[in-house]
Amino acid sequence: QIAATSWSKFDLDSRRGTLEKTSLDCKKYRDDSQAARKRLGEITKLFKRSVKHLETTSTGLPRNASTSPTLQSIENLAKECRSTVKSYQEEIDNLTRRCKHSDSSF
């Protein structure tokens, strides 16, 4: 009896439309997020290759007094880029885990 009273107070029929819309919105956002993450992954790979190419190219240049500061700057930039990309990837992974948990909780 108590359960029936609680369910009638909850009024599932009046909330069904909102719940279905919310469910569909969650699915759309999840799909959009997965597609964006895939694109970002591809862009990140290209960026990493570019940084590696720049680093490789700079190591092949002759080192002398005039080019040494430039080469050192290129190497420092490459290190900073790798570190920054790794930080972004970790944060994206954290956000993805959080979203999956939220979606599964719904």
C-alpha cells in the first residue's frame, strides 16, 4: 500500500516525457563528446609529430655560437609542448571518466 501511494505521488506518467528527453539529450551529448574526443586525438597526434619533426630537425643542425641559443629554445619548446599535451590528455581522460560515471548514474 505504501509503495503504491509513493508511486502515485511520484506521477511517473507526467514525468515520462521529461525523462525520455533527458535520456536522449544525454545520448546525443555523449556521442558528440566521443566524436570531439576522437578529432582532438587526431589533432594531438599531428601536433606531436610536428613537435618531434621540429626536434629531430633541430638536432641535425650544426651547433655554433650563433645557432646554439635558437636550438636550445627549440628543444625547450618541444619539451614544454610534450608536457602541455600530456596534461591536456590527462584532463580529458578525467572528464571522460566523470561523464561516463554521470551518464551511468542517470
